[in-house]
Amino acid sequence: MIKLNDIVVKFGDFTALHDINVHVKEGEFFTFLGPSGCGKTTTLRTITGFIEPVSGSVVVKDRDITHVPIEDRNIGIVFQSYALFPTMTVYDNIAFGLKIKKMKKPEIDKKVREIARKVDLSDEQLMKAVSQLSGGQQQRVAIARALVTEPAIICMDEPLSNLDAKLRVQLRNELKQMQKEFGITTIYVTHDQEEALTLSDRIAVFNKGYIEQIGTPNEVYNFSKTEFVCNFIGDINRLSGPVVRQMIDAGAELKETWHNYIRLERMHVNVEAQPGQTVVSGTVTRREYYGLYIKYYIDIGCQTVKVIEKNDGVRIYEEGQQVSVVIDPRDVMAYPPGEKGAAS
Amino acid sequence: MTRIEDRKLQPETLLRIVGVAFFAYLFFGFMLLPCLNTLTSIFNTKNAAGERDPLAVIRFFLAGNMSKYVWNSLKLAILLVITVNVVGVSIVLLTEYFDIKGARILRMGYMTTMIYSGVALVTGYMFLYASDGILTTAFKNAFPNMNPTWFSGFNAVLFTMTFACTSNHMLFLRNAIRGIDYNTVEAARNMGARPFKVLWKVVFPTLIPTMFSLTVMTFITGLCAMSAPTLLGYDSINPEIVRLAGSSSADEAFPQARAALLSIILAMFTIILLTVLSAYERKGHYLSVSKTKARLQKQKIDNPVWNVLAHIYAYVLFIIYMTPVVMIIIFSFQTYSAIRMKKLDLQHWTTINYYGQEDYEYLTNRGKYKTRVGSISGVFSNEATLGGIKLSFILSALAAALACVIVVVACNYIFKKRNKKSGVVLEYALLFPWLLPTILICYSYRTYFNSDSVWYVGNHNLYYAQNVRLLIIMAYTVTKLPFSLRMIKASFYSIDEELEDAAKNLGAGGLRTFLKVKLPIILPSVLAVFALNFNALFTEYDMSATFASSYGTSYAMVIQAMCADEGLYGYNVNASGRRCASTVFIMIVSGIILYLVYGVGARDLGERLEARDRRRKRREKIAAMFRKEAV
């Protein structure tokens, strides 16, 4: 569906994107994930045509659109700020693109009302100014405006970042639902790992203008290809030398000189160790209560590790309490030193 | 990075070429060349022997009394900075910071200078305070030993301009004080600071950048003062320039070169001050770092003595601001005899100063009665007054609109080419007139275009006959460009860049994006700038005086003429009354424009739709009531 072939983008002397290669499948929800300034929005803007690459090509449905003007690409965009025209009503905002296509009034009206219904906007809301709508409703207008012209692809640039936490979760689910209903290929930009993991079919993790890894949420989270991805996605413990040595002594196939990481939920407190697992004892120094789970900071002598335990309401450990921590070497993700990732 | 652009020669590209040509024409033709001509004319003087003597006028300046005008202007500017800041800061604090009873009414009084300014204000003050003025006459009757000429020369100019020049304080300092995060005040109080300590140590420092800008602008206003010194009789630079510009070398030594030299001196002062201002602005401002800014709450003055004194001070200022306005409104309905006697005649009220004509019978020095037909006439019946108002209205509206259009188009280009040299060059070109005093530009126009050899205006003499109106429009427009640019550029910053991208993505071209998306967003600001420009130009005096001619008699000049020959030989009998009426008319026009722009125009689409809804509901309610009654 969309192919980015060896895309290079430069801003003066600074290279913002280095040989980006991505292949997005038809109907896929594909996410560009990464920290600020990593090149994810630049890649999106290259696809939409706001930025022309120095080299490489953008191919959509086997058509090279690298040098096609923005308005002729048939790609819808939902902007971070929604970019709704403040001097127009909701109706006029949605109809804007159709009017430019010089469609007839009845046809415009039909299409606007149809899409409004699909994104759950009432007739009354259509006649309102965008400033009279809530954040969530504004987002729906932005989606409707992007979809009404029936684009082949829809691109979303951090569309949930302006909303409060609760609404973000709610709209995240609606967004996924809508994407499924419309079946439209979606490219989504975010720096929020949770958003990326919950929404995406596949994720491309960006770092300093390079793609570190492309994979499903499970691949990216549990089988992080590079140390950067492993560190960027979710919270993680880097195991110190003495712990790794203890695990090697117990038969684990780890290298002490490598950087060894383990996710918080893969370690367990006060459980019986299985063969091959390593047990270290420590003291709870801090406890963070999240409701669904509890995060413990446990001093194991050579370092403090963070462990997440499901909150069952029974096994809750107090600060200062002596506990044992069980680590399974198969859960350790190891990376050779000096190879931080694609960007290094 | 390269942006994808259509490389074909489209209408937009053609428009861009036309635009560049227009701006080049405007800058070189109406800013640079006339002013350069003035500059060079200083060095084109000839001595008594008819030989070219480039330094003659400078020697004349150093030897003669020309420097007196410079010192007088400087004296006025320096003292004005002190008095305007004292009054300006006082009125803002009294209405916005301290809890003073009746602050709303006080604010309205202090803001009257926004609709009542320029020559109308000066003549209004003269009407009250001149030696034969209403209030001076009343005071003289009460205190016979009082000096009746107290309101003349420097004192009168300083007094009038002090109260006339506080509009900027009410606009900008008020906004600055409203922008203060109240949490900072509370924090200071919490740490034990007393109210005046908070004012001095927390509030004032945040106002310093605005105060500095206002101080510089006030200094320049004082330096370039024109209507007050001319009408109240004070020898400062600008009136002297106008006098010299109209003089001939048969009467005095190289008047034009002297006028040019004085203009250049003014320009030098202006350039220095604006350089200082921009250097200061570059240092940065005190910005509130608060993400949850609390709205400023008015501070109670706990000490009862200070509280009473503050209230007295506030209301004394209010009286000073309001008296001319109220008196002018009242006397606009008084008969010419009441005005001439400087006494309020509660028995006889009239609308003749507004509308209608009456004959005037007077006794000649030969002991005969004579009748002047239609010698008493209202604003809307007096051809000269109405003509002045009409001319000023048309010229001001055209120039204000032209300045806005030019600046809007320019700003669109500047923002597109923000990081390119062409954008910066255009911006500086439009700010160029700010470096020059208005009088220099007008004087330059008057001398440069008073010839039929300027090829780029079709070899027409623009100072001749009706052409002078075109010259006035150009001068009005050019002088309003820098202000318009600063204000409208600020509104362009409020346009979310993603809006342009969104429109482009939906298929809109540059022109359509500008007309349908960007322009509606900035329109309230553009209209506000138009209104402010219009109001300032409508009663403007400096340029009118420079271009004064039978075809360029604007409202300000009509008012000045009315002051001069009231009742002479039975003519213009009710000139003062008509002047009051015309001032009232202008206050109403200015007030309506400001209300439409700030009150109605500033509402966003949501507020307008809500208001429409409210109106519809009200109509339905009334209709329902009628239906009920009918049943």
C-alpha cells in the first residue's frame, strides 16, 4: 500500500531522516513511535507532501507520489491541534475539501451529514462553531473532515496529545473502532508508548532519524531489537554485574559484559523459584500504589530493582520488609555494549 | 528542506510579481526618494553672493535662534514623559489595581481621549481654559486676582498634552497589568510584603518593558508635537517647520533648507530613540512562567487616610478628563450669545449648532444694523465645516483601509518568507516611516511632489489643485504603515500554522487559503487597526497643516479656522458652538467605530452564533407573548 524507499530528508546540513524504509499494508494501523525530534513527524510530512525528500521515493498503491503536490495525493490528515478553521462552523469545516473539489451543494450536504453521523456528530453540532465543541467533539470533526474526501490513507499526528488522560483513553478506543469500521490504512504518529501498543497493528520505533525496529506491539515490547527500543518502550531494570554473575553461576547463558535488561513485571516477589531461576533477597525501600498493581523498589545490595506485582489485596509488602526476588534468565534481553541501536 | 510548490506560472505567481513591483514603487517612490531629496536640500543652499554653500544652513542654525526650537521641543518632551507617566500610571493603577469605588465610571472618563483627541481636544481645552475660556472666566469671577492667561504657551501645551497622551497607557499598560499573575502578588503578601511593597517590588518590575516603550513613544510625541504648540502658541520644531515650508526666500534666509534641517534633526532624535527601544526590546521581557495564571484581583487600600486620598485623586483626575467632554456636549446645545458670554443659559437650548441656518443682525461701527444671511449655521448646514468633515472622512477612511490592505498582503508574504531575506527586507521597508517624524515625510512630499518632473507619478504636480488629496492619502497611508504592521503582524502570529497545512491538504491553493482561512481569523484585528488609524487620521492636525490648501482643507484645518475668525464682520457667529457640535459628532463616530470593532468585531464565531441564538430565542419569546395575548 505505502512504501517508503530509502527516504533521506535534510534541513540545511542536518539530516533529519536517514534511509527510511517502511512498507505499510492495506488497511493496517501503523504507528510511528519515538521521542521528540526523532523524525516521526518528518516522515509523516514526507508522506503527506509537506516535505520533499532529498532522495528516496514515496509510493502509494504502486504510484510514485514523491513529487506530487499535496492536494493531489489523496491523503487525509488529522493534525495535532486538529487545525479546525475557527471562523467556520463544523459543517463548513467538513465541507471545505468538498467545496474545493467543486462538488454540487446537495452532494456536499449528503456527504457531510453522512460522515457526521458516522463519527457521532449531531445535526445541531454541525451548525455550531468549533470553539463551542469539547476537545473530543473537535477531534471527531477533524477526523470527519479528513475522511469526507474519501482519502486512500489517513495520517494522524499525535491527535490525542491535547486531551486529558481519561478522554484520551476513551477516544483511543473510539479511534481504533472507527479505523476498523472504515477499513482505511492509517499512519499514526505518537510519542506515547501505551497509545502505540494499544492501537497499532505494527509499530516503527524511530530514533535520531533512523528506524530502530518495525514490528507488532508484542515484538517491539518483548523482543526489542535494540537497546534503545528496549529502554524506550515501557519501564525496565538494567541488571548490574553481581546479579548477572549470580545468574551465570546458576547456569544462565548470559554475558556479564553485555547490557542485560529485564521488564518489571517479569520479576516476582516472594514466590517459589523454578529450576533455572535465580533468587536474590532484598529490602523494600519504596512502594508506589497504582490500584491495579503495586510497584516496589527493592534494594538487593548491588542495586535497586523495580518490580511490579498485581494488586490482589492480600500480598502487599511494607517498606523495610525483607523479600526475595525471583528472576528468570529467559526474560532477560541482552545487548552487546557499544551498540545502542540503529542511530549509534 | 524543500517544499513542494507548483512551478508553473500561475495567477498567484503573477500576483506575487505585481506585489513586489508595487512594494518597490511604494518604498522608493513614496518613502526613500522624497526624504532623500529633503536631506540633500540642506546642502544645496547658496550664500548672499549666489555661490553654492553646503554648510550655510548649519552655520545659520548654530549662530541664530533656530536652536531655540530644538531646546523647546526637548524641554516639552522631557517634562511630558514625567507628567504623562505619572498621570498614565495613576489612572491605570486606580482603575485596574486598586479597589476604588466607581472604577468603571472612572475608566470610561479616563478613556475619553480615545474618542476625543488631536485638534478637537486642544480647541476643547482652549474653549475652557483660555483667557476668555468658560472655566477661566468662571474662576476669574470667583478669584479676581487670578492670572487669566495661565493657560498659554508652555504651561498650556504641557497641561493639554499630559491628559491627551494617556490613551496608550489605557490601552497597553492596562493590558500589561491585567496580564500579571495574581499568584505572584499573593505569594509576596504571604511572605510578609505590605501592599505598596508588592506594588513596587512585584508589580512594577513586570510593567517596566511596557513603561519603557510608552516612555519612548511619549518622548517622540512631545518632540514632534504640532497641534497643541501651534494652537496654544509655543515655539517648538514642528510648527516652525510648517511655517518655514510656507515661507519664501524673499522673506527670510533659505527657509526650505532650514525646514529640512529641522526635520532631519527630528528624524535623528527619532532614530536614536527607536534604536534604544528596539535594543531594549531585544533584551527580552518579563514573561509569566505560570501555566495556571490567576486573574488579578483588586487590592484594597487598608489605610483609611490613603484610601480617601486615592479616591480624591482618582475623582479629581476624572473631573479633569470629563469636564471638557461634558462642557462641549452641553455648550453644543447653547446659543452663540451664551457661548460668547461664557455663561450657561439654562433657559435657551438650541440645535442650531448641529443643523439649520439663521440670519445674524449686527450693529456696524457706523451705527447701522446689518444682516448676514445664514451666518449662524449648524455643522450639517455649514458648507465649510461639512466639507472639512467629508474630506477628512473620505481621505482618512481611504488611507486607513489602504494601509490595512497593504500591511495584510505584506504580512502574508512576510510570514511565508519568514526565514528568507525577502521577508525581512519587506518588513523593514514598511517600518521605515517609523524612523522619520510625520512632519519630515509630509514636508518631503510637499517639496518633492510640488513639481511636474517626477516621472513615476506621470509628471503630475501632486501638490497642485485636487492632486493634493492624493498626496494626503499617500502621506496618511505611509505614516500609518509601521503601526499597522506591528499590530497586524502580531495577529498573524495567532494563526496556527497547521491551519494552512490543513487547507493545503484539503486542496486549497495559496490565495484561497489566505481568503477563506487566514483572513477571517485576522479580520477582527485588521478592523481594529483600521478603526484606530481612522480615528487618528480623522482629527489629525500635523499633516493637514503641512498640506493645507484650498483643496486639502481637512476637518482639523476647518476647526482651526473656526477658532481664528469667530464672529468677525458678522461671519461665523456660532463658530464655537459649531466646533462643539462637530466635536460631539466626531466623538460619536469614533465611539461607534471603537464599539463595533472592539465590542462586536472582537467576538469569535462561537460568541456570534450564541448571540444569534439568544436573539432568536428572545424574538420567539416576544412572538409567543403576542400570540398569547391575541388568543
